[in-house]
Amino acid sequence: MELKISEDLKKLIVETGLELYKQNLTIGTWGNISVLDSETGLVYIKPSGMDYNEINLEDIIVVDKKGKTIEGFREPSIEMPMHLSIYKYQEGCRSHSALSSHLFERVSSNGFQSSGNL
């Protein structure tokens, strides 16, 4: 069975990273963003060592829940194991964490608002 890769989730990571940078919430390569696709179980994550201003859709790494690269030619964030552990832990919870179910979306030039349950 072939898993469908979501260009929308890649775009969400790229756009969120740029917004974090614009809001002065990160600089250079600091910080990491990932999102779990609840339909496929795939995790989309920022590449290691790349400035948020340089990341494009093709730079986003897609891994399975064990960390095996499904798509991408770059190295995933060195914090990938931590992200995967959080997603694994969250599976047993009734509520969804902001990290695993939604990324922050821009609501104004003054900040972020959660797009899901916290």
C-alpha cells in the first residue's frame, strides 16, 4: 500500500517556520517543527541545520513512526526521536496535543493562535 504524501502539511511546516522567524520567535536554524498526519501515521519534520528562510517544500522530511525516511533527501532534525516519542505517547491520550494535531497558524502580525485543542 502506497502512502499519500501531503503537500499541504509540507507547506504548513514551511509557512509556520517563516512566520516564527518573522515574529522573532526563532533565529537561523534554531527550533524544530513537525506534524503528525493522523490518517497515514507519517510525520513531517524540518530538516536539520537549515535556516527557516531557506526551506522549501522539497526540503521537508517525511518519516514513519519508527523514524525511517519515506521521502526527502536531507537529514531530519536531530530532535526527531523526541518528536516521535511525543507522538507515540500522545496515542494513548484522549485529547490531542498542539504539537501532534495542529501547528500554529498566523492570525495577525502580533502573534499566534492555536488552531486546535491544547
